[in-house]
Amino acid sequence: MSNPDFIKRYGTIYEHSPWVAEKAAAVLGETNADTEWLASLMADIVDNAAAETQLALIRAHPDLAGKAQVAGELTADSTEEQSRAGLDQCSAEEYESFQSLNSAYKEKFGFPFIKAVRDSNRAEILAAFASRLGNNYNAEFETALQEIHKIARLRLAALEDAQ
């Protein structure tokens, strides 16, 4: 696959961060890779990026059940993932809980709460949110990156299944 085709296909795997696919394309050249190898390569690229670049990647993710979702401003992948978790069907109380937790989390850590929500439900997500608020910055930074890698693997698998 040519670099432009590769970037077009995989540029959205990491939310608003096509640089990951660009670097992977440069490593792969015209070689094809299986999904697992590609997921590992892309994760390695992120893990070896500068801390500022990693932080920008984390900050590129939307709030869960946030204002962007309500306004219909999420990427197609994020919309589908949040819908599968039922975040588009929050009660008024759940929505308020998400807004409160989003604000508290961002105030404490300076980036949004990240969780691979595809196979979760609202109660599980809210419980994880509340639990992780007790962590320190370094633990949450690493957890956010690991959750982003899970999201990327799920998105890669979905692309493979769609073929």
C-alpha cells in the first residue's frame, strides 16, 4: 500500500493524530502488516514520542458524554464507540454526573478522562471515572496512553472486520 493510501486508511486510528499513521507508513514502506503487528508498531510510535506529543494526543480525545457528543461534533469512530456504550442515552442525572466528573478530572490532570468504552456501559464508565480520580498524574498519564492503545486496537480490528 502506498504511503498516502496507508495514511488515508489508518490516519484516524489515533484520534485527531494522523502523525502516528504517517510514522508507521514511513517504517512500513510498501510492506503490508497484519493488524496485531500494526497495532504494536503504532503503540510503539506513541510510546516513544516526546511527552508533549503524548499529552497532545491525550488532549485530542473528546470528553465522554460531553458537549461535543451532544452537539454532534465527535469523529465517526468516537460517535460509534460512545453510542455502543450507551453514552448517547444518558439520563439527566447520568449526564450531570459525566459533566461533573469530566470537569473534576480535567481540573486535576489537565487532560480528558480516556477509557476504551466500546464494550462498557454507563455504570462501568462512571465507576472507573470516580475510581481513577484518586490516582496521581503519572499513573493517569500512563493509564490514558494504555486506554488509547486499546481504542486503537479496537479501531484496527473494526477496519479489518469491515473488509
